[in-house]
Amino acid sequence: MVDAGQLALVIALVVTAYAVIASFIGARQRIPDLTASARYGFYSVPVLLLVSTAALIYAFVTRDFGVRYVAENSNLAMPHIYTWVAFYAGNAGSLLYLALVLATVSAIAVLTIRKRLPHTTPYALGTMALILLFFLAIMLFLANPLERLPIAPPDGQGINPLLVHFGMFIHPPLQMAGLVLVAVPFSIAMGALAARRGGRDEWVDLGRFWGMVSWLVLTMGLMLGSWWAYTILGWGGYWAWDPVENSALMPWLAMTAFVHSIMVQKRRGMFRMWNMALIIIAFTMAQMGMFINRGGPVPSVHSFAQSTMGWLFLAFMAGTILISIAVFIWRYDSLRSRTQLESFVSRESAFLGQNILFLAVAFVTLWGTIFPVFSEAADGSVITVGRPFFDRVNGPILLLIVILMGIGPLLPWRRSTTQSLIRALRIPVIAAFLTIAVLLVVGVRQPVALVAFGSVGLALGGILTEWFRGTRSRHRRGEAYPTAFLNLLSGNRPRYGGYIVHLGISMLAVGAIASSFFSVQRDIAMIPGDVASFGDYTFRYVGAVHTVHPDRAESIAAFDVWKGEQLTGRMEAFRAFYPTFRIASTKGAIRSTPIEDFYIVPSEFGADDQAVFRVLINPMVWWMWASGPIMVLGILVGLWPARQPAPAVVRAPGGAQAARA
């Protein structure tokens, strides 16, 4: 089985190389049969990579430690259920996963665009195949997941303990897929540009569709990564501006700008050059993310796949940038917009301002992430940039983005009058001031927190105002309120799907602001039977159960918890130490409500069952996790195809019926 997977990998490399050459030559020389052969050949690559993937998974399941990658990322003590996690736990397996995802989605994308974009498709296919060829070449020559050892060891090294978590079944594959999927809208845009179709806007709908798909996958990966960090890393937080976290955030920010800006191109024929620049930046950021994840020189607590081949990703990124810029300059004349920005007080201007702010956060994050590399190169010292820098610099920019998120969709296209501006913003501004007033009444006094919550109130006020006005208008035409609201959403799905996403972003902002400003924590030493109080909570340490396994020593601490006078139940916190890796893995005991989380995590266990626990109260974190499904729903609404009206039937002469579109 492993040999069959190896052969499939070699064939996939050859076929992909042919697809690159045949696509570009066929498009340039206008040879349809050659481009068709490249396309049909490329369709076989996902099947070949699926065979290689099945071979690697089979090796894991059968404990074939003669395969180097299996020996390095599993052992006899690992439950079979973690085979999927072990598959992408290291460099070689994660590269195979990335190649499988890229090949499969690229093949689907080619199927969706070839009829609508016949001139663009060969160039887009060639670009996708070229990117895939890089992954395949790295695998076969430097990090082969199916490479065999001369002598099979009796047992493997085991999986990284921090990956033994339910979230690891979903978070890493989604985050890696989100990074590599940016290649699809990038390839479509570059294909349109190379075919001299960039100024015709015919690629915009499909570029937006695949841009939103990659944005959705990145969003899910980021949210699940935050949840994983919150529940297993044992520090009570969910975002620390770590390089691996930033590696997904940077392309997410650029893609957020792109999916907003491309709507302006679709509606007004503007921002053509800007959108090309945005998708190039987004793909560059995604490549930077893959470089960091492949064990580049940037230090990270999340980087599980350590190697020296990150520099190859950096070199490929540099080559991609140079080629993209060359194509942009080569086809510059085809990107002139037919309309210009007419007013700074318009929806177009708001989108442009928001895009600039998104990129500002992305580039600040990039600089803070790679600064340790420059500091080490300069004088040999590694100076890491911590959370205070990112919070202080990016925090105000993110607040401005939230404000524009609330204002921008309410502004008219082209230009606004003073009267229309007041009418559009009156209710959202009132909502912002009411939010601040309510918070002052309940005792919130921090000025920055008040401004932040007021900004979210502004955004929510705008969303609810738009929904109310549209629903009321339909109700006045005879529709019941629930029906009117659903018809409103389905009548303009891109717009109202965007509002649902903005609602999710507002919920996320509420949780982030509240937990950032008002979270409290304390370290408490306890022995079984001790009772302690923290905030409104009282908890009794019942005791701990200690279990020794072949690869780890586990401790589970139990607590009875009261809030006020009411018993909320028993909570259990987990800690395991893995001697081979010298790593401790923790899972916090968390009681989560929409108001606050009560969080207990064990720091250490000593003699006589004495232990030290970190206890935290994190306000409104629940809203962050609830925002994820809301954002996913919004994207699905925005992507769902609109119903096509049924053709009218007319009677032709002679009594026959004919359909009239």
C-alpha cells in the first residue's frame, strides 16, 4: 500500500508539471486541444493524491514504523482515533494534506470557471498547477511522507501532546486549508490579468465566490484555534499575537479587504488595480503563514512542524511576488476603471478606508511577527514583540474598522448629502450613546472600554436599522413580519449575508473587549478539603486522581463550585505531563455562561495532594464562540445562489407554446 502511494505521488508530480506547461503554452499559442489535455490531466491529480493519503493513513493504522513519518509522529500508546491528527502533525504529512486540498479545490474551481471564463481558465489552471507543483516537489525531494527507514523501530516517538485535543481534529486542517485556498482566487485574478481580461470584470463573481470560500475557512480555523488555546494551553486566554496565530490572521485581514472591495468593482466598476493588488498581498501573506508554519526562524509556541525548509517557502514567496508584479505591470493598461471616486462621503470611500485599515493591521502584525528575525540578524539577540505592542498599536485601528463597519453600508453609493447622511446615521449614533450611557449606569468607567463598546453599539444599531426598515417595508406590502424578514434576506443575499457576518463580528468584539478589560485572575494553593472564594464564586477542592500511563502521568482535580448561595455543580480540571517531550498539557475546568466564564486550571501538583490552581473570571467570552456559527451562516447566505425566475410561457402562432426568458 505504501509503495502504491509513493508511485501515485510521483505520477502526480509528472502530471502536474505537464499541466503547467501545457496550460501556459496552449493559452499563449491558442491551441485548445493542448489546454484541454492539461485540464483533463489535472483532474486526475486529486485522485492520485488521495491514493497517497490513503497509503499514509493505512501506515498509521497498521503501526508501520518502517515509514519514517509514522515513526516520528505516532507510537503504540497513541489511540487510533488520533491517526487523523498525526497525519498532519509534522511537515511531510501536512504538505501532503495541503497538496490534496489544493488539488481537489483547484479541480473544482476549474470546473466552475471554464465555461464562464474560457480565456482566463488556462492561465488560472496553469497558476494553480504551478503552486501545486511546488508542494509536490518539496515532498518528493525533501520531505517525503512515505519514505521508508532502513530498519523499522519497535515503537515510534509519539504525537506532540498539545495536539491530543478534540479541537485538533478540525482547527489545523481548517487553518492550513484556509491558507492554501487563497491560491484559488489569486490564480483566477492572475489568469484574468494574463488573458488581458482584468478590466472586463467578468472574473469578479467567481473571484468573489472563491475569495469568500477561503475567507470562511480561514475564519473557522482562527476561531477554533482560539478555542483550542483557551481550553488546553492553560493560561486562560485565547489570543496572544503568537506568530502562528498571526500567520492566519494576516491573510484573513487581506482577504476581508478583498471580498469587500471586489463588491465595489462589481457594482461600480472601480478599484480594479486595487483589487489586483489586494489579492496579490493576500496570497503573499498566506505564503508567509505557510513559511512560519513550516518551522521558519520565527519563534512560536504553536509551531509543531520544525524544519529548515521554511526558507524554500520564503524563496517561493519572493518568486511569486516578482512574477505577480511583472504580470501586473505587463497588463497595467487593461485595469483602468471606468468610473472614479466622486466623494469622500460615500459607500465606496468607506470601503476603501476600511481596506486601508485592514492592511494597516496586517502590516503592523507582519512587522511585529518578523522583527525577531531582524533583531537576531543585526546583533545576535532575539527580541520578541509581545502582546502589549500589538494591543497598543492594532487596538485603535481595529476600533476604527468596527466604526466604519457600522457606517459604511448605510452610506449611499457615489455621494451623500448632509440630509441623507443624518438620516442614515441618526439611529446608529443614538445606539452608540445609549450603549455608553447604560454602561456608565452599571459602573463601567474605563474610557477606552466605553468607546470600544460604543463603537460596537454603533455597528449593531446600523445592522438592526437596516433589517427593521427593510422588514417594515415588506410588511406594509402585506407580508407577515417573519416572512418579510426571510424574504428580505433572500432578496439580496450578498448584502444581508454581509450584515449577518457583521453581526457575528460585533459579537466577537463584545467578547474580546469585555474579557480584555475586565478579566481577573488569582493563583491559589490548596489541599483537598480547602475552600476558597473568588469574585461571586466559592469552590471546594475535593481532591485529585493521579494515573500513570506508558507515555504520561495524568492528574484530574475535582471541585464543587457555588455562585453566591447556589451550587452550580462539580468541575474537573486536567493536567498531564509527558516525560519524553518534557511538555505539560492542561485542560481547564470551565463554567461558561453569556455573562462570564469561571475558569480553573492546575499549575502544579505537589506532595500530599497540595496543588496550585490558577482561577480566572473572564467576562462574556461565550459571545466569541457564539459568533463563529453566526459568521458561517452569514457567508453561506451570501454565497447561496439566488433563485432564477421561471421563464414566462407564451402561446406561439398556431397554438404551440414557446418559452420566453
